Amino acid sequence: MSIEISREIEARLAAEARRRGISVEALLEGFISDRVALTHQAQPELPVWHLGASALHRRDLYNDVG
């Protein structure tokens, strides 16, 4: 796979990878992994409420159902 990026971005990625002592591919993989981790943290888990033994139906709440 290949992507097109500007020479400036390519140089910045290469410099950051050299600074960290890793390959550009490993740097990008780390960025992606960090992003995935943040995405999963940002979505709070909704609470589950167990309010009874059975589900409610419209007929349980309204008188317009026969």
C-alpha cells in the first residue's frame, strides 16, 4: 500500500521516527494504536437497568391498544 504525503510531512515523520529510534512504519502504527485506544475510551458504557422480569409493551402503558 502507498499513500501520497507532502515532502514536509514525510520529513517530519522521518525526523520523529529517528528521534524515537524506530522506523516510520512503527511510528505510524503507534499513532494508529493510540488513536484506537482513545476512541474506545471516549465512548462510555451505558448502564443496564434490570427493571423487572419482563419487557414492557405499549398495552401496559396506554389504554388505546385493544
